Amino acid sequence: MSEESIISIKNVTKRFPVGDGEFTALREINLEFTTGEFSGLIGPSGSGKTTLLNIMGTLDSPTEGEAIVMGKSVSKLTHRESAMVRNMHLGFIFQVYNLLPIYTVYENVEFSLLLQNRSAAERKQMVMDALEWVGLQDMANKKPSKLSGGEGQRVAIARAMVKRPDIVLADEPTANLDAKNAHAIIQTMKKLNREMNTTFVFSTHDEKVMGYLDRIISLEDGKVIKDEWVEAKFSIS
Amino acid sequence: MKLAFILAFKNLIGAGLRTWLNVGILSFAFVLIIFYNGLLDGWNEQARRDTIDWEIGQGQLHFSSYDPYDPFTILDGHGVIPSAEREGMIPILLRQGTIYPKGRMISALIKGIDVNQTELKLPTHLLRESEAQIPVLIGKRMAKNSNLSVGDEVLMRWRDKNGTYDASGITVAGIFDCNVSMIDQGQLWMDIEKLREITGLTNHATLFITTDMESKSVKNWNYFSQEELLSDLTQMIEMKKTSSSILYGLLLAIALLAIFDTQVLSIFRRQKEIGTYIALGMTRMRVVGLFTVEGSMYSFLATIVGCIYGVPLFLYLAKTGIGMPDANQEMGIVIAERVFPVYGIGLIISTVILVVISATIVSFIPARKIAKMNPVDAIKGKIQ
Ligand SMILES: Nc1ncnc2c1ncn2[C@@H]1O[C@H](COP(=O)(O)OP(=O)(O)OP(=O)(O)O)[C@@H](O)[C@H]1O
Ligand SMILES: [Mg+2]
């Protein structure tokens, strides 16, 4: 594992305007993430996990402080530049899978590659590889509405992984899954993390997920109250 | 851009019935615009041709005090052109008269014309060939009004140059059928030489029809080019086009409103999709472009669908023509019993462009909202 810093959160504060005043969702957060980490943000509802992930994903920017992702300061990126960073370097996995309903599984996974203007042959190879990682080669032509929850989330993983991103940000990826599927999903991700050295950052309430993490960062009221490296409880075969 | 088209197409097909409804209305607007314009163009073309062939020739020379819109000028609106200058022109002399078919009294405009002319389609050879003392030609409308048929004799009364009444029997030598009611309704055509003789107006004419397009300048006579003489007709068609453009403006507005509505709704309903596109690395402007293309795609589909049912319809109508009610002809409008629509490439292309551009604009207006969306809220589907 390389020790290179891939995400660096420096004194980040995030406030949202609410009514007349403001709500502080993150308070002076300082965190470093290195390449290949498999870490998670935990904490009660409203503690700021999603807000922090969104900033790391260049979908939002800090009110104060600086977030540096892949060497670029998030608040200084133009729309075009942040779209480029997301397209080339970041993969997202959401709690609700956010698959595009009118596209087939194959097309959903292919989408980022279309944005990258890759050739048809290259796209096909990459999509089939990604579907193989998540064990859904046979579902390529199905519509998302025909999939079970576990399958849907696996498609979402394939979609995030297909472009071989540097970082995958997964916001409560197992919240809608049963235990068996949750384990399967997280194991798939851990395997990809090991094989490709992709950095994963989760947000989760799920004990099962926590059992696989190498590092657990606890948030409360927008503050980091604990940040520790742990021995993973579950391992992958 | 190509990607936007592929995605837009998939999205539209995926949206099913709603898409086809919008496409249906739009294509209907589209087909109707082309149909109606084609009808007017066809009418215009036929009416111009008929008017030139039957009434105005290549141009006309009117005696200065003669005004075709004022029947009172007929009495004194005539003169003589020296023979050297009237080379190649067909003289027409107008006189007021009355006929008495079966005891009825019908006032008629008597028109004397050179029986050897070939410029107008008027069958003047029938006058030349007739053995009757005063043969006349009448149009089918006049024949119907006066209840006269070929060979019938009827009494005609007129005034000579001194204002004295005179009367004689005339014989119908032929009935012609043409769409130009201006040379038919209430008119009798006869040999100009005979008319000059019975009125004492030797060598006089009210107007001359020229056989070439060259402008003539003769003292006391006014020259009117073919285009000037057709200007009434041109204006009427233009007016029809303008008034009908209100109709298709309205129709198009309804179709565009439907697209606008669909766009607003789909942008609202598809927030998560929009957020996902942004998360996957599309810029907001690219998503705006995607939705705009999607909306303008309605116009492409409408063009295709419009062609599918429009082209056979247009071809059929262009071949068989469309029957026109008689009422139009009675009103002095030059219109054939069957009008054959003419569909110009220019008309079709400009209609397609109009529809595509307006559909693109109404799709872009709601899509602009996407640029201001917060992707985080969009992903959660939280925007109200
Ligand atoms: N756009 C916003 N405007 C106002 N307040 C917001 C906004 N986004 C988040 N918040 C608030 O910030 C706080 C942190 O929200 P966040 O979604 O990051 O929490 P979370 O830790 O992900 O919670 P959960 O476990 O429920 O997902 C919450 O109290 C939330 O209400
Ligand atoms: Mg959250």
C-alpha cells in the first residue's frame, strides 16, 4: 500500500443556509486519506457523513477550509473541471442505486465510458469486465426494474468501478440490503480494493460494513470525535 | 453531441405514450401548415395561369379615362391608336347593353374582341366561323344565369355613340368554360368589328391586350404590366396566407406548449437522473444540452411521422386535386373547381426549420433550470 495522500481535508467547515440563519453541518474537519484505503465514516444521523462525502466527491464545496482531491482544490474547480475529476477519477455508490431506469444494465454501466469517448471495443471489454467483477454477466440486457435489490446495488458498483477510478465514495451502500447481500456487496468491494488499490470511503451505520473497514472515522455534530485504524473483523476469502 | 442524440432518443422512446402524443400534435401542425400553404400555392399558380390565359394576356394598354373598377367610365373611356402603333395588340371595346332572354331583362357588358386573336384562350374562332348575323360567346355562368344554350337567339339592346338606343337579335355561337368569372359573369363577347359598326365607334377600343411583355408608351393610353394586373390576385392570396398563419401559429403554439409542459414535468421528475448524470461526470451544461436535444427531438420525430402519413396524402391530393365549392367562383374569386396543391421544397424545408427551431427553444427554456440545480439535492430528488 502506498502512503500517498489522495484526499486531504484541511480545516473544512460547511454551513447550510436554513431559514434566516445557518446550520453548521461540518466543523473544522481535518482528515487525510491515502491511496488504497478502505475506510468509513460512521456516526449518528445528521452528523455530516453525506455532506463530507459530497465535498470529497466535488459535488459540493466547503464553506471554509480546503478539500484537496487528486491534487485539486475542490472549491477552486470550475463546473467543467469538477465534472472532469468525477468522470475520470471518482466513482459514486448511493444508498438508492440511482440506476437510469430506461437503460439496460449494460448501458448503465457503459455510461461513464461514453462520456470518456472511449472506442466501442474498449467499452465493451470494460463493461463486461466490470459485470464479471460483480457477477452479473448474464444480466447485461435486463432493465434495472427487473433486478433484485442486491443485483441493483451490484450494478451500481459495476458502474462506479468500470472506469477504474482512483476513489470510490459509497454513501450507505448496504442500507437497503439484507444481511446476505450486504456481505456479498462489501466483499466484492473489498476484493476490488485489494486487486486494484482503489481507495474506498464509506458512510455507514451498518455493523457488517464496519467489520470490513481498515479505518473508522467517527463523526458527531459535524466533528471528528475518533479516527482509528482497526483490525478488520471479517476478511475475504 | 452525438451522445446527447443517442440518449435523447432512448429517453423519448422509453417515455412511450407521452412522446407519441407530443409527436402526434406536432406532426399534425406540421402537416396542416404544409397542406394549407400548398393548397394556397396551388390555387395561386392555377389562378395566375388562368387569369393570364383568359383575361389579361402579357399586359394591357387602357384608354386613360377607362377605369376597370368604375363601370361609369365605360361610356367615354375609349379611343383610337394609330395603326402603326397598335401592331401586335388585340383591341377590346366595351359597351353596356341589355338582353331579354325569355322575357327577362339582364344587363350585360358587351365586349368586342378581334376574332383572329390567339393570345387569349377565348374561342373567338367560333365567332369567325358562325353564320349568324351577330354571333356572341358567353361563359358557362352567364349561360346558366340567362338560361341560354348554343344556337339560342335573344334580343340585345345597346346605345350607339350618340346615345341613341338600338336593338337586334344575337345568336349564341358558343359557350366557354373557364375559371375566370371576370370574363364570364354578365358578359357577351362578340366580333369587335361588328360592335364598332353597330355603335359607330370605328377603330375605337377601350383597351388593348399586348402579346409581348414589352412596356408600351402611347399618348392618352396607360400601360399595365402583367404583374400589375395580377396584383389583386397576389394580394388576395397573400392575405389568405397571413390569416391562415394565425391558425397555424395557434396550432403550433398548442403543440409547443405540450412539449414545454412535458419538459418541465420531466425535469422535475428526473432530478435523480440529472444528479446521477452530474455525479458520473457530465457538466451541468451538458445535461441542459441533453434535455434540450430531447425536446427538439420531438420535432425530428414529428417530421418523420408527418412524412409517413403526410407524403402519401400530399401526393394523392396533388394528383386528384381538391374540390372547391361553387360559392367561391360566384364571388368573383378566380378559383378552379379542383385545386391541385403544389408543395415546394422551400415550403417544406422552411416549415421543418420553423418547427425544429421553435421546439428547441421551448425545450431549452425549462432545461436552463438544470444549470442552477444543486447536484446533491438533485441526487436525493429533493428539489421542489
Ligand atoms: N442542503 C442542506 N441544507 C440544509 N441543511 C442540510 C443540507 N444538507 C444537509 N443538511 C443538514 O446537515 C446535517 C448533516 O447532514 P448529512 O446528510 O451530512 O448527515 P448524515 O450524517 O449523512 O446523516 P444520515 O445518516 O441520516 O444520512 C443534517 O442535520 C442535515 O439536516
Ligand atoms: Mg447521509
